[in-house]
Amino acid sequence: MTKIIKRYPNRKLYDTDQSAYVTLDQIEEMVKAGEDVKIVDNTSGEDITKATLAHIIFEQEKSKQSMLPLSALRGIIQSGEDFINRLQSPVTQFRDEFRRKAEAIEEGGKAVRDFVDSTQRSIDEMQRRIDDRLRDAVDQLTHIPEMNRDMHQLERRVIDLELRLERLERDLRAAQPTRQPTVTNPHENLP
């Protein structure tokens, strides 16, 4: 937003935003800080920004705080506004290029953030799957003592059944009458 400064007939400068009088030095600081300043004559409403800024340069040159080399001052006088435009053109090009690069960096930064976010989501999903599998494995391991107990019970039952089967076989053999082998005469049926 442009800051409006009014110059009164008594040559005092009034900052309408701050509602306070300001000096040329303060206007210089505003400009150096990058503020957009417009100075208007309070009586006529005429824009006197260029004249005021030139006056600031004049005061600096007069006090030996030289801002511009002599060749630049000569160029301004000889070429007028064209000289300023020639000086301003590379600055404008640099500013525009800087903006483009800043936007590209910002876009690149967004792409990096998106990649990091996507990677983090993938890592989180993998971690969740690993946790689930680990939990399943631990659950299975916690059933091992129970399975061992069941296995021992089954082993005892098998041993018990084997013993009963052996007893039954013994009892069955003991209950069967013993047969005497019949001896046949091998010569009996001979011609």
C-alpha cells in the first residue's frame, strides 16, 4: 500500500498513515526499507515525489554522503528519464527473474514436501503391517504352552491306548485254546 505524505506550504511533511510530521531523513529511511511513498502538495494535490526524492539525493551529495557517482549524475542530467529507465531495466529484469526462481523453488519445495509426506505415509503403513504381523506371531507364541499341554495329554492317551491294546492282545491270546499241530503222514496218500 502506498504511504501518502503531504507537503504543506510551510514545507513541513506530514505522514497521513502515522498522523505525524516527518523529515526528509525519515522519508529516505522509508524508501530504503522498501516502502512505496507518494508525496503530494497539500494545496494543489500535485505529485511531488520525484522532486522530493531528488532533494534527498541533493542533501546527501551536499553533506558528502555521496550516493551516486559523478557519471551517474551526469547521465541523469544528459538523458533525463531515459537514463533512469536504462538503470531500472536490469533491476526490473533481475527482480522478475528472482520472482520466477523463487516461485520455482517454492514449487520444488512443495514437490519435496509432497514426496516426504507420501513417503511418511508409506512408512507408517509398512510399520502398521509389521506391527500387525508381529502381534500375530506373538499371539501364536503365547499359545505354545497351551499346545504343549495338549500335546502331552495326547501322548499320555496314546501310551495308555497302546498299553490297553497290548493287554487286550495278551488276554485274547490267553483266552484262545492252544491247538496241537496235527501231524500228517506224508506217505499216506501216495500211490
